[in-house]
Amino acid sequence: MLRTVGGLGVLAVLVWWVGTGPFLAGLRLIDAPALAAALVLGAVTTVCCAWRWSLVAEGLGVRLPLPTAVAHCYRAVFLNSTLPGGVLGDVHRAVRHGRDAGDVARGVRAVVWERAAGQLVQLVLAVVLLAALPSPVRPYLPLLAGVPAAGVVGLALAARAVPRSGASRWARAVRTAGADVRAGLLARRTWLGVTAASAVVVAGHLGTFLIAARTAGADAPLSRLLPLTLLALLAMGLPTNVGGFGPREGVAAWAFAAAGLTAAQGVATATVYGALALAASLPGAVVLVAGRWPRRLTGRRR
């Protein structure tokens, strides 16, 4: 509830700041070529997410065929795009896969580690790109990069401080996490595929964002737009949104304004991206309906 309120609060501030014009203008500017490109990029990123998930799940000893993973990922992307919080689709696919495999805990852990790997690769690529290209956060990049690095070091030290032997809950959790990382992420047959899939996913999302920027009328050079769209993309990781809207638009408005463009153009770009992402997730609605239809028929027969 608080997360939804936070997303609504961000949108309310943006409407007060720039009005409703940029939101509506962005939606009116969407054309068929932009939608087609978003569908293609959405298919590529969804398949790569499914491949990454399949690799991690099989590393943890839970079988997950790639076609099944693609269908589950499409459904999850659609639910993430239409439900508050932006993570309910991933929760659904984690529990569903765990039940199908007969091990809910391991199924949930597979999704958690798969998402964590994707976020880590995105963060590393973001630091590299923001350091190489001019952006409003470039002067503060060492501090921004140091915070998550310090968090990772702190978690590692905390894990080392917990006794690895014994039957306590913390000891079991540390042993399980260590085994999961070794088998699901760092195994020789897994880590390269996970890294490559994650990099393609980031590139696909950035490509969609750049298409949204051009569709919204931003004519700045790509070297100038790329870091701005990357900052908005990072904001999407915050689970305080309403159907995907909220922090993304707020950060885009600030970043575009700080870079010498306009906040209205940032809002329009983020709005177009949201609409394109929703359109790219629509195959997930088909998967969702198709999954319910056989159950209804089975229930009627019974």
C-alpha cells in the first residue's frame, strides 16, 4: 500500500510541476514503427530473461525448459506492467514454477538469484556508461558506485561472521545461499550465459528507451541521451510505482532538466517508454488467458 502511495505521490508532483501535457503528448506521438520496434526488442529481452532463468534454475537442480520459461516470463512482464509494485509477476512465476517442480523454496530462490544477477550486471554496465559519458550524476559517480559496493562488502562480511556449521536458521541460510551462488551463478556452464543474457536485456531496455526519446521528439545526440535514459531505467528498479509509472518519470524529468533539456521532454520520453513496454508485454496477456482457459474446461468437465 505504501509503495503504491509513493508512486502516486511522485506522479502528483510531476503533474503539479509540468502539467498533464507531456503525458498526453507522449502517448499521442507513438506510431506504428515505434510499436513494432518495441515488440521486437521486447521479444529479445524476454527470451534472454527466460534463458537466464532457465540456466540458474537448472544450476539449482530445478528443471525449466526454455519454452516454458519464455511463457512464464511473458506472463510475469505483463503482470509487472499492470499491477502495483512491479514485482508481482515475478512472485507469481517463482511460486508457479516451484509448485510445478515440486520444490517451491528452490523455485523462489531461482527467481531471486536470477533477478539479482540481472540487477548486478545492469549496475556494472550503468557505472561504466555513466563514467564514460557526460551526465548529471558524473561528478557524484564515485559516491553512487561506492554505496552499493559497500553494501555488498557488508553483506559478505556479515555472512562470514555467521557460523557456517550448526543448525541455526542463519547458519542454514548462509550455507544455502553459498551453495546457490556456486551452483546457480558461478558454475562454469552458467556464469557466461547469465552475464551475456543480462547484458542483452539491458541493451534491449536501453534501445526501447532511446526509441521512446526519439518518438517523444528528443533530438539530442545519442551520447547525450543514453546516460539520461539509463538513469530512468535504473529508477524502474524501485518498487514504488503504479503500473510501472512513478519513479521512472520523476528521474527522467530531473535528468533531462539537469542535462539542459526540459523536464517535460523527460516525462514525455518516460511515458512513451511505459506505453511501449506495456505493448511489448501484451503477449503475456495471451499466455495468462491461455493458461486459465484449460483449467476452466477441466473444472466444467469435473
